[in-house]
Amino acid sequence: MRLLPATPNTFLRMKQGSSRRLIEALTIILFLLPALALFLLFVIYPIFQSIYYSLFDWKGLGPAEEFIGLDNFKSILGDQVFIIALRNAALLIVFSLLIQLPLSLVLAVMVGRDLPGRVFFRAVFFMPYVISEVITAIMWSFLYNPNPNRGFINAVIALLGGDPQPWLGDTTLVLPSLFIALTWKYFGFHMLLYLAGLQNIPHEIEEAGRMDGANALQNFFYITLPLLRSTLQTSVYLSVLGSIQQFILVWIMSKGGPVNASETLATYMIRFGFVRFQLGYASAVALYMFILCLAFSLLYQRLTREPDDLSGL
């Protein structure tokens, strides 16, 4: 095969192509710069700043001068309250995976099918997620008020002849009470995720299952659930990270009490950082939270890295 000699037009086209690619690359970089600057300023810089301050006994006033090395990290692991916070985070994760997410999935299946008034139920179920966490916490604090004349739940219990309970003042009741409020707040969000996943499942597959003799339960467990795998993985991922970082609702309703019974990692960090002004210690707690979330994210993505069942359809 004989190669044709290059002509001036060929070099001109090559030069124009290179210039076009350079312009496109510069355009992409210019559009990414604002987001990259914000990411560096509000994510990367605080991480390195926390690493620096965690090595000092810093009270937040003036420069950090009293270098103590890894003493903050050692003290945290030796604090029984921190262990309680870890235990509570684990319990919230277990409660979420066993109660909140299955409830959201069942409701999503119900309102995603031919349920009468399903549009109304979708709006009602999703409404708690729209309400801010502060309002949610204040509202549930009123509901849990131990005085039967002021707290709705205890008023109903007293009306039925039972004894009013100190829902947020009892070490055994406070965590389940907080979880009920958290479930009410967030189950609508997960329900919306499952609804989006259900809409991506072709109805022909379920109809084929019914034609082959599968009942409703078999259709759900052998067709719907496998095809919802990617959505379920996303929901579990968000639920676990949310449980680890839970703060606002717990802080407003119980402030981690009574006797640290509802302490979470975030409330523990805020208590030392902005109540006791031990910001070096609080920075070390923040780094533990960061490492825990990062380790879970990397491990979870590695374990769930599988092709979706819908990819071959």
C-alpha cells in the first residue's frame, strides 16, 4: 500500500483538530474550577486542618502550641462514653437495616402498584422527609413529653389506663424512642428510592413470572428484589452513613442523655468541641468518624461491585 504525501490541507486540518481539542479541554477545566475550589476549601482543607489540630491540646483560642502527639486518639479509645457512642451507632445501623428499610420497601411496593389513592399516600409518606430535622425533633419532643396533660403519647396511654413513661428520660427507652422519630423522618426518602427502582423494572418480567405460575410472594422475592439490588445497595449505604453521622435530631431531643444513653459519635464530638472547648480532642473524634465512614465506604463498594441484573435485559 502506497502512502499519499501529506498536503498543506492535511496539516491545516490536524492543527485545527488540535486547537479544537485544546479549547474543549480548557472549557471543561474552567467549568470544573469553581466546584474544585469549593471541594478543596470545604472538604480537603478541613480534613488536613483537623489532622493538625488533633495533635495538640487546643482550646480554640489562639494558636495551637501544646503539642501532645497521639494522646488525644489514645484518650478517646479509653473513654467509656465513646464506646457507648460506637455501640449506639451500631444499634441505629441494625435497627435501620432490620426495621426502617424493610418498612420503606413494603410501602414502596404498595404505593407503586395499583393501590387505591396511591398518589395521596406517596405524598403523605414522603412529607416527613421534607420537614426539617429541627422541626421534627421539637415535634417529637412534645409527643414524648412525660406529662400526660402535655404529651400526646402519654395522654393516650393514660386514657387507656396505663402508666405514662419518661420516653426521653429513661436509659432503656431513649434510644428506641429516638429511632422511632428517625424512622418517621427518613422512611419516606428510602421509599422514594425504591419507587424509582421499581419504575425501572419492566412489567413484562413480572407478568412472565405470573404466567409461569409464580404467586405474589415468589414474584417479589425472586424477581423484584434481585432487580432492585442496585437500589437496595444505595439505600443501605446511605442508611449506614446517616446512622454513623446522626446528630441534629438526637442533640435537640436528648443531648445524648440521660447518662450518655443516647450518645452518638456526632454528639460526642460536639460536646467536647463546642461545650467543653477541647477542640483538639474533638478534631481527633472527627477523624475517627471520617476513618470509620471511609473504611465502610471502600469495603462496601468492594463487596457490592457486581453487575446489575437489568444490565443484560
